[in-house]
Amino acid sequence: MKTDPYRVLLVDDRRQLGERARGLFSTGALAPVGNGTTPERMLEAVLESRPNVIVLDVSTDRAFAAIEDVMAQRPTPILVLHHGPKSGTDPFKALAMGALDMAELPLQPTDAFWVAIARRLALLAQVRVVQHVRGKRKHRARPVSPAPGDSAAFPIVAIAASLGGPKALSQLLSMMPRELAAPICICQHISDGFTWGLSNWLASETGKHVVEARQDEMLEPGTIYVAPSRVHFRVEPPGKVSLDTGAPLQGFRPSCDALLESVANSFGRRAIGVVLTGMGRDGALGLRAIRDRGGRTIAQDESSCVVFGMPREAILLGAAEEVLPLEQIPATLLRWVDEC
């Protein structure tokens, strides 16, 4: 059992974050490394002090180059703080550079805000290379009953992702054709209120039509739908969006399992599920539901994951038909969509 606090490096342009963020260290689970540093000296400070996790204020574009440098020379979990839509900086660019999490920094952050951030940092600090899962667990085929969605007008792709997901999604979607003959539905664990920004960022990065899902709209092939904050995103026959504020599942709302299970029930053999990088096990049961109903399933492999937790759980559950590196997933999806 760990007894020493996790080491936290605070980084901002004016080296004032340490004064504002005293609440981070109130529980004793975290400890600051030195007196913090600036983005220009972030890599030097990381190499010298070897923090478990970094908190980086992205108030200027200099922070993005700092993330890239650290990720290239000594990868370390990073949570970025930004100052809202009027700040002039794009926090999703930080995720593309390799940061794992983000939060909006209020003008007057409360103790409760810092306590919540401290919990997230303690989880990020535990991100480690995990034991390699050799091979695939055999999946016992079960008789598949005809599902209402087996005769759906088009196939559907549902993707689950968490830590490291925005960057993985950007890379995956960039390699997909603009006019894919299937809608793509995404559940990405991300801080409340950021899904609209995620949709816009993915659209800008990939050149694809990416939107937040809206209640009762009908899914259309070629469009990418992102689960909104604070609601579960489900798909009902024959391809209608259903959003609800039911209780969180395994602590998550939106829940990856909720999306994938609804796709399994609504599309049957025409459903394709993917579990990408992320911590925890959300998505494993949903992916198995798709496979049990005769759909096709993929888990991202360990070598290309930032965090192998979610894919690993799906593999151990026998939910993954294929375990593939990120760069091989788009071609497989294209082939399966054509075959559905």
C-alpha cells in the first residue's frame, strides 16, 4: 500500500499556481515538487524532480510546446487547467499533444474544486505500464437470436474511450472516409461541459461532420455523434438518439456500456463496437453485448494505448473479436462496414 504522497509539479507562466492551488495538498495524498515552474522550464523540472503528475496552466500557447517536449523525452501524466472559451487557447490542443485530462479553472476556485482536482490527480499519478495480456481469451459462441436491428437500414459504429481518448479519436477519425456508410457514435469520458468543445475540435482536426447527439434525432451515415455531458447516450430502433439523466453506471454518465449495449440491442449483427484507451472497465460489458448479438468488436492493443485499462478488461471478458493497434483499426472498420 502506498504511503508516500504523489509528487505534483505545478506549471504556469507567472509561477502563481502554487499559491492558488494550496487546496490540492490538504489531504496529504499529494505533495508539491519545489516551488513550481514555467512552461519554458517544464521539461528541465520534470527531468530533475521526476514528478508523478503535472498540473499545467494553459493560459498561453507556450504550454503546448512544453507538453510536446515532456511527452517526447519523459512522458508524465498531465492535467491541464484553462480559463474558459474567452482565454484564446484551445485545451483540446493540449490533449492532442499528450495531456490526459483537463479542467476549467474558475476565477475564484473553491476548496471543493481543488479537492475534486486532487482526486483526479491521484488517479492520473497511478497510470503505469500494465502487464501484457498474451493472446485472446476464447469467446464461447452462443446461439444468436435475430435482433430487431439485423435488418437495419445501415450498420453503426460505436466507440468507447477515456484517458488518452481525444487524441486517439482524432487519429482514428482522420483515417476514415468522409462519406462512411455508417454513423459513428462516441462516448468519451471527459470533464462536464467539454463535449461540445470536443465535437468542434474533432471536426476541425479531422475534417469530418462531428456533432453532439441531440434527443430524438435520427442517425445518419457519415455523421459522427458525441455523447453530451451529464446524460446517457443510447440508440433506439431504427436509429434514433435517446438521451436520459438516469443514475450513473459504474460512476459514469455518459456511460460507455449504456451506449454499446443499446447499439447491440438496436442493430444486432449490423453493430460494430470499439473500445479505445482508458482507465477502468466501462465499455467491456457493452462490447461483449455487441459480440453476443453477432456484431463485430475491436479492442485497442496495449502498445498503442496511453492507458490499457478499458481495452484490457474487454479482452479478459472475451468481448474483443480483434485486438489491434490504433493505426489498423480504421481499415478494419471500413471492411466490416462494407460487409455488414
